[in-house]
Amino acid sequence: MRLLLLLFCVSAQLCVAQQAQIIRGPYLQSVTPTSVLVHWRTDVPTASRVFYQAKGKVLEKLDTNRVTDHVLALNQLKPSTRYAYQIDSKSFDADRYVVTAPAFGSSESVRIWALGDFGDGSASQKAVMQSIEKFTVGQRPDAWIWLGDNAYNNGKDEEYQKNVFDVYQKAFLQNLPIYPSPGNHDYAGKHDPSLPPYFSIFDMPIEGQAGGLPSHAESYYSVNYGPVHLIALDTEMQEASGLMLKDGKGKQVDWLKADLAANKLPWVVVYFHKPPYSKGSHDSDTELDMKSMRENMTPIFEQYKVDLVIAGHSHVYERSFPMRGHAGVNETFDSSKHVVAQTQADKYYVVGPMGQGVIYVVSGSGGKFGGQRPGYPMKSSVYTNNTIGGSVLLDVNKHTFHLKWIQSDGVVGDEFVIEKR
């Protein structure tokens, strides 16, 4: 009788597992050269099981704890290797895979997609996504960075479901590693990192497992991806001390300086939400958080020779000259003082012995777009566009850094190349 009861319980558990439906994901987090976290959500609690395959060999990872929000770590993988994977099945789908990051120290070329202010459910959001999907046929992005305001209007779990997962799941989320940063809408206008669903939805590589120094804080972290050192920062988080990134000091800034000092890769990209320079839907001369970012943070980016700072928040595309020493308001910009002399060509920059200034890009039109403030376009801008949505692609190898802004109609609206000899 006891044996029959046991068999009945096991059978009942299997039936529940078979009936569980995936209602979110799967999506890929903290992808490193040797590991990945696979996330998904089911409608009822069930065990977590992933089958994965490379070169014909099928492996299995199982966690018998019954949950609805699933996270499984696949470890001991090989760098730059494609692994097919599937949830609870060995019937692999051609579109469901993960490609691990390049080995640390690798100089192989990478393609990175940067998307900001996107999850609003608009037709423009879908058009921007479709333009990248078409543009990258034959050369898919290797990694995906988010510039904040990922889910409008308040970063609620249901808003992430409707405006992010339901939109990007099939084309990108199941096979493209995400390295996100949050915006003010993800925080619902507050500054307490214990509140936003963002931090329970995503797992960031905060222990240095993806490269860079451990941050031990989900708000900020770094990633080595081929020849690029990526640094994600949080403009919205307020530390226990009351300090924020815009103040230019505090734990986040101390970590940033140490991480930049330790970096050995040829290219550095720093990304976050609120830009230090913009005259689009937000004004960096009059909005104090942006003004403070310019005054307190741009000297740090210059000191450590950051190549690109890319942000969202302002629902336009703006690209600056390579700059140094311009921490004042728009009217104080002087090209003879603030633009690095050897690199004034507007689309091709060769970095010489004197180095180069920092290029600042605002790419906040991944869904939302439009708007301008008095003084638009900025005197420090090489190119701006507030009439159409778009997003950024970065193609990077050891010596060359190529940025393209892809409009929602598929046109390359802006591009430039930096060469380091």
C-alpha cells in the first residue's frame, strides 16, 4: 500500500511538471566565457531542468526544488561556443541557444547592441527592434546592453512582461545575453534599490565572474567582452550614505575608479541612464541630476581614458565630439579648447600619442522618441536626430571601434570609427 501511494505521488508530480507552462523567457543572464544563467517563469511550481548540447553531446542540469521563477547555472562551458538548450526537453529549437563570451584576453571581434528607453509598447519600439533584426541577419549581436527605462511607466513586473518579454522574446531574449542598467522609470521615480522588480528579474555578474572587479552590488558591475570592457552604472540608486552617482563620490564611484584603473583591455564603454550632455527631451543645463553628472563624473571618464559614454533618458539620438575639459553649460563649449585637435574629423578618429577625448552618445529613442529643449542641438554635438527612433550597434576589434546608429526604418543615420594604432 505504501509503495502504491509513493508511486501515485511521483506520478502526480510528473503530471504537474508536464502541465507547467513557460509564461516568461527563457532569457540569458551573466553570460561569461564558461557559464550562463538561464532564467524562465512557469505558471505553476515545478522542478527546473535544462538540457543543453554542443557538438552532439547532450548534458542535463536539474534542480528538484519546485518554483515558478527558475534560475539554472550552466557551468564548465567553453568560450565562444554555441550551445543549444531547451527547457524539459531534448527537442532543441534552432533559435534557442547561447553563445558564451570570448575567453578573457581574447581580441576577437564582437558586436554589441545598445538600446535605451524602449519598453513603452509603441509601434516605434517594435520598428526599432525589427530594424536591428533585419540589419543583423548574418551577423547577430553577441551581447545586448540596456540603457535604462526598460519598462514603462513604473518598471512593474507586469510592465516588463507586456512591454519587454512579450516583445523581444522570440527574436532576441532566448539567445542574446543581456547586461542591463536601470532608469528612473524602472525605479518608479524612487531611489531605493530594494523596491524595483528590476533587481529580482535580472542577475548581474557582480562577483567579477564576467571580468572586471567585483562590485558586490547589483546596481553596477563590469564585463569583459572580447576587446571591450563594459561598465554598467546606476544613476538612480541612492546609497545608505545618501550619495548618488551624480555626486562623483561614494561606493559606486570608488568601485568605478578602481575598476577603470585595473582594466587592461583596449576599449572602454561606460553606460547608464541619465546623460551628462543633452538638449533633447531632457536638458542637461537645467536638470540638476544631469548637470551634476557632467560636472562631477566627466572628469573621471577623462582621467581614465574612457572611449565611449552612452546613455538614454533623453528620447533622441545625440553624438558629441571627442571632448575634454567641458564641464560647463552648453554655451561655454569652445571647439578650440574642448575638442581633441588630432581627431576633429566627424566620422573617423585616429587616436595618436596624445590620446583622445571622450565621445558621449545619447541613444534614448528605442521606443520613446522626440523632443527638444532650448539650445538644441548642443554646440558639442556632431550629429543629432529627434525625428525617428533608433538604437546603436558597436562593432569592435582590437584596433577599431565602429558605432552605427540604426534608425527604425533601417537607415544608418549616423556612424563613426575610432582607430587605435
